[in-house]
Amino acid sequence: MPHAAIVESRRDLSAFLRSRRARLSPLDVGLPAGPRRRTPGLRREEVAQLAGVGVTWYTWFEQGRDIRVSAHFLENLARALRFDAAERAHLFALAQHRPPPLSGAAGAVEVSPALQRMIDAHPYPVYVKTARWDVVAWNRPATLIMGDFASVPPALRNVIRLVFTCPDYRRLMVDWAGDARRILARFRINYGRAAGDPAFAQLVDELAEVSPEFYQWWPQQDLLGQIEGVKTLRHPQHGEIEFEHTAFQVDAGPDLRLTAYMPLAGRSAGRMKRVIADNKPLRLQL
């Protein structure tokens, strides 16, 4: 990054932190109010205390000095200043010029009602997954060709887990080995960005124990950034259907991705229409 851009980024960081510090009171963050203050907001020493660093270090950081900070420090600071997802992402962009690490927590993840309505209105399969590839939303067409996600316990409702452990997915994916390796290579990028998140590590450890292919392929360190392509799925009654697929980041949840499928024109489109007309969710044997 050019020197002028770095200087400007540090100025923006300084102004951003001062503005967020000014909007909070000690009572907002569980600190005693203390004597009357000349200016509103938290003092630097209070932010430093909440973030678990020395006041001099925090002061240098807020002033935009040339110091290196860890993702752990930025996460602590984001919590201390009560940042939402957008503010957290902005902090990392200004301080480290990259997105924040992905979160693997999926327990309470929900999509907005507006997003769910949009998904439901789409005529072809759509689902939303977390950074750890846990499926958190889907539409009816997805259940007809990819499986009835509602029948899968939330703890097991994970794309990587289904691909490597579910017998029905081996039959569903015409090129199972090729698709599974490509999926794993894309997942590894999320794994790297998760920066040691124990939820990711737990998933990898579990799959390495139960799937010989996962155990063999994971150490090979394959990476794939591509999020578009063509995939062939085999419906048990209507045969092979080729889909184009692509993925989009969800604005309301930076760690969420929406994946949409559309059958290729011709025979595949006709077969998908018959799948939809039958309206029978695909049962998954776990």
C-alpha cells in the first residue's frame, strides 16, 4: 500500500476510535461513573482497561502510530467498544487492511425475515451457510434435490460433514470425489481465516476420524477461491441434473454466504421442473 494511503488509513482509524469512544459512558460498559467529566464518553485508560492492554499502547494505537497489533487485540477492542458486525469489519480494514477472522459459531445464527422471503421466492435451490459451512437457511427446492435439512439435527447440518459422512450425498454427487475435493479446497480458505477457531478445529478433527478421504486429502493443503461453476446432481427418480451455481456474501451477516443453483437449459431444466412438480423432499440417511 502506498505511504500516503497508509497515513490516510491511520487518520481514519484515529477518528473512528475517538468517535466510538465518545458515544459510550462508563455505565454503558459496567464501569463506575466517577467524577464529572469535561468531555463525554470513555477515557483512553478506560478503553485500555476493557481491552486488556496498557494505556500507553492503546494511546499509540488510537493516535495512529506505526505499531503492529494482533487480531486478538482488535477483537478485544471491538468487544470493549460494543462494536456491531459492520464496525468490527471496519476496524480490521483500517488496522490490518483485511477482513476480520471468520467466526465458526453457528448456534444462534439466523437470517433476516426479508432474506428468508427472498430465498423462498427463488424457483431453484438456494441455501445460506456460515463460515464453517453450517446450513442456517434454505428454500423448498433445496430440500427436493439436496436433502431435507429440517430433518437433520442442527449440530450435523453442515455441508462438509454431509459431503464426507452422508451415504446419500455420495449417490447425489455424480462426481463425488472431484466435487468433494473442490469443496474441501474452498473450505480450507475459511479455515485459514478462522485463525484457530476451536469450532473449525473440532469439525476437522471429527471428520479426519470418520472419513478416510478427508483424512487423506486434508493434509494436502489444496486451496480453491472459485465460487462459481457447474455441478451435476443425481436425483433418485429423475436422474442427473446439471446446475450452474454461484455464491454471494450476505450484507446483514458478513460471515454468511448465500449459494444459488440454476439448472442448465434443456434436459436439466426439464428434469428440475419434474422434481419441483413432485414436491417430495429428499430424505437423508445420516
